[in-house]
Amino acid sequence: MGFLLRRVQEGDCLSLPHSRPMPSIGKACHELRVNDKTKTWRLFYFVDSDAIVILEIIEKKTQKTAKPTINLCHKRLKHYEKSTRHQEQDEH
């Protein structure tokens, strides 16, 4: 997972099978997909101009992402956006 995150940080646009867009969370949000020996992991992230924001990491047990997970990621994204807007206003 760390290797794939580094690629995203370096500007690579990952696609399936490693990553897919998650517009249900927000614009520029994606799901990183990683399988290990016994589990399947999902890392939900937002690509900002100067940061990769990790919204949630879960063990994936079903095909469809659970609504509570999407809602939590959406809430965390809104919190991030609100906090960065405040920082930008303080700088001006």
C-alpha cells in the first residue's frame, strides 16, 4: 500500500486494478485496492494540489462499499476542505 501511495504522491494516475475513482465521496477521491495473503484492503484518499489526504482504511469484505464508510469519508473530506479554507483565509 505504501508503494502505491508513493506513486500517487509522485503524480502517477493509478487505475484498475490498483485504484478507482470514488465520485460518491467527492471529486478527486479514489479507492486504493490492495490484496495481501488473507485480506483485501481499501484505502480511500483525496488528491489535493499539495497533499494526499487519507480518509479511511478498511478491510473489504463485500463487493460494494458500505454506505457508512462512504458517509464517514465524505464527512472527513468536508472537514479537511473547511480547515484548508480557513488556513487560506488566515494567510490573506
